[in-house]
Amino acid sequence: MLLDKPVGMPDATVGWGSDIAAQMLRRFNIPFISLNPGASYRGFHDSLVNHLGNENPGILLCLHEDHSVAIAHGYARVTGEPMACVLHANVGLLHGMMGLFNAWCDRAPMLVLGATGPLAAEKRRPWIDWIHTMRDQASLLRGFVKWDDQPSSPDALVESLTRANLLTRSHPTAPVYVCLDAGLQEEKLAREPEWPDLARYQPPAPPRPSQEAIAKAVALLKHAERPVILAGRGARTDAAWNARIALAETLGAVVMSDLKTGAMFPTDHPAHVVPPFNALPKPAREILCEADLILVLDWVDLGGALKQASSAGQVSAKIIHASLDQMLHSGGGMEYQALAPSDVFAATTSDALVAELNATLEPAKKFPWKTRKPKAWDQSADRVTLELIASTLRTTFNDPENVTFSLLNRGWPVDIWPLNHPLSYLGKDGGGGLGSGPGLSVGAAVALERMGRHAVSVLGDGDFCMGATAIWTAVRHRIPMLILIDNNRSYFNDELHQESVAKARGRDVRNRWIGLRMDDPMPDIATLARGQGAVGIGPVTRAADVAAALEQGVAILKQGGVCVIDFHVDPSEERVSGASVGQRKT
């Protein structure tokens, strides 16, 4: 990775208000800060460069504030640790709010710094400082951050950032926002503040489930004959991963995972009987109706899953539910989803409950009560498919186990490329904000390079076109990554919505494409990539050309470059993450 080197030696003196903010980030061990520059935080920017020497944190320059937030979000998805980003006044905050909403819905830790023009009116420059000053800037986003503050003195700034760091790292994690007064940033300090002993301000361990909840859960689990585990949010560590496997094998459970939360259980394990999904396919609905117990490990939308399953029959299973998400619920939005019933509700993290259950239940290795039939795919047709891309890509890498998919489109064939590592796949964007994919990919790649893993993303054409300039940051800072575009030349998901509405109203479904097809002219995605300094390949329209394109792309990635390959994949109304499921033969 490349970070710009300042001329001369950094000024080690903590002499200005903004030096405090910079120092605190370093003391929190924040490695990077992503930004698009703005005068409202010019003092803080100077402190990052001329006081810290653009190191710990180092600046990742972005072309848009939304990318700044998405990059910090992508980094947190890999590491579980906060990165920092900074937004310019109210206008930069407004630009970055979609990314913040994504990160909030994804429960990503993140230190977001904002700035406002001088609160002291006499210090404001005419016009520009007035329109960039707000009395309560955080009111714009208070519904989707965990905590916010606007400190007004040097000592208050120290305390504010200490609290922000503590809160964003505490479960349940989420972004926090601290707005820096431009006047305070540029205030000359009479003395250096008293720095806190950060060892005394560490986030607490997540709460353990109560003994009563454990006892009730164990009693239900011991009598379950058809248990299902819904593996939702959890830690991306080997220990947590192996603990989930051990629990599933002890119970003889069927396991399902969600595309929204990423790899939480190996998809090639016998217990994982339905490929990861966004919405429950028919086989998953049928399984929930057959189950006699459902163990819910912080599933993003349990109420919605039960409602979808009810279309296949009655869900009569007992439910054990582990989550701390309710601690973030408020009236600001409805990302808390439908209210779901439970027979045992453990106010804890999914990993803490799994650990307690593994310690209490007698270890065993039972076969799951359902099995999956691998999905066949047609290798003869001369067309570009996700199956062909996945098969060829896996062959092209000599170390596919070292690949992390930062994002995947619906329908990725896990029978061809299993997700069998906690960093195999990181999940979706959190809030459904289109255009976030490129920035999330860059942020993930920052962390993955430090781990020695290959960063690959599969993005839709609409998502990439909206956020394409985010990859400039990867090129500028030498962050290796490979992006594969699943290009159906349309906002195709909306075509299906428009068809549904037309059918319901008795209107012509043949018009579903109008206002949605990306054609005449078709965006030249390879040229968009080259315009950011990356290598752009495509469009790849023939099956015969897939291997050569992927060989070139993987080679560029392994050489430290950034490559985007545009694959024209036919839109498919049947592209859902499902599989045939049958009764296990005994």
C-alpha cells in the first residue's frame, strides 16, 4: 500500500485543538482514515499530515464522501475493528449518509468525524462558513448512529473521542459520530491536555446468557429431533467458526446462512443443506415448517423469515433466540424488522450462546436430518454464466482457499465454489444502498492485503456504475483487488417488480423494461475502470473468452494491481439461491 510521505519532520508538539483529535485516533490504534477534503476540517487535516506525518492513521483519499464511509465500512467487515473517516461539514455529511445508513444496518463499528463551521459567529467567514455551520449537525443522522457528540473545548474533545471509541467497539457495534467545531480545531492550546489511560476505557466483554436461559435452551435442544440453526451475525474468527460447526454436529442440526451476513458456516458441510439466500427459497421454507426447534444466532430478520416460511405451511417449532440487536432499536427507522416470537430469548451475542451451549451439551457427532442434492449446471452452452465464471476462477487461482469475496451477487454457485472459511465471503451492504459495492470492496481490500488474502468482488452493473470512482482510491494507494461485473444490462430486479405490479393491475408486462434497461448507449464499464487508472477488460460476451479474461485479471491482482472485468451475463428470473432438499436416508 502507498501512503503519501510529508516533506520534513512532523511537528511533535500538541499545539492546536485539531492535534488532539489526531492524537486520539493514533492512541486508539486506528490505522487509516478515509476522506474527501473540505475546509471545515482543514485544521484536522493539517494535524494528520504535519503533526502525525500521515501515519497511524494514514490518509486514504477518495473522490466522494460516500466512498469514504463505504471504505471504512468494508474495513470493519473484515476486521471487526473500526476505521475512521471524516466528512466535510453538512454537505459532506449529506453525501455520506447513504453509506452511514448501510453501516448502521450492518452493525459495523466505525469512528466517523464530521466538522462544522465555527460555532462562534464572529469567527465565521462571510457566506461559506455560515451555510456550512449547523447548531445540531448530528440531527441529520441521529436515527442511524449509536451515539453522537459535538465537543466545545479541548478537554471535552478528549472525553468525547474516548467515549466514541468505547461505544463503537462495544456490542452491539455500530457507527458513532463526533462533529469537530472548526473554531476549536484552529484554537491554539494553552497546554497539552491530560491524556486518558485507555487501558481503563476498554469495551466490556459482551454479556453472557443467563443460567436460566441456558438451562431452558439445553432442555429444548436435548429433546429436539429436527433442529435448525439460523446462522446470522457472528465473529469472523476460526474459533467462532469451529464452535458453530461443533454445535451443529452435536445437535444433528440443519444449518442455513444468509447472504446479508456472509460466511458464518461452511457451505460444503453436510449440515448446510440450502445454499445461502437473500430471501428464503421454497426448500428453506419447507425445512422451517418441518423443524421442531429453531436456534436463531442473531439472524437479521427472524420475523420476516418466519413469515416467508408460513407460505409453505405452519411453523410450530420452539425458538431459541440470541441477540443484542434490540439495544439499538429506536423509533428513528424500522431496520429492526418484524417482531418475532421466541421461547427462550438470550440477551447475548450469538458466539457467547454457542460457547455456553458447547460447554453444557455432551459432545457428539450426529448427521443432520436433511441432506442436499448438489445442483447440476450446463457446461456446454456457449454463454457466460456465474457457474462458468466461478468454475474458471477457481481453476485460475492456485490458492482459492486464500480468496475473500468482499461481495457476491445473488445466485453465486456455492456447489462450485464453497464458502468454507470465516473470511470466504463478507456479506451484503447492510442497508440496500446501491452504489456502495465498489467502496466496500476497496475497504475490504485494505484489510485483506494486510492479512495476505486476495480481495475479489462480484458486483452488478448498476452498483458499479453508480460507485465506480471509488476504485480510484485503490489504484491511487496501490490496494490490490479484482472486481467481476455480473452485467445484465438492466436494473433487472426492478424489472421483476414492474412485472409484478403490471400483472396485479392487469396491464401489459412487456413494458417492464422501460426506464430500467441500461442500453442505447450501454455503459462501457471497462472504460469506466480505465478512467480510474485500473485495468478494464471486456465486455466478455462469449464463454470461450472467460478463461483468458480471468487469467489476466488474477495475474494483475497478484501483481498488486486493480482490475475490473465486465461479464455480460444473461438476466435470469430463476436465479435464486436454492437447491433441492431431500430426506436423509438411514
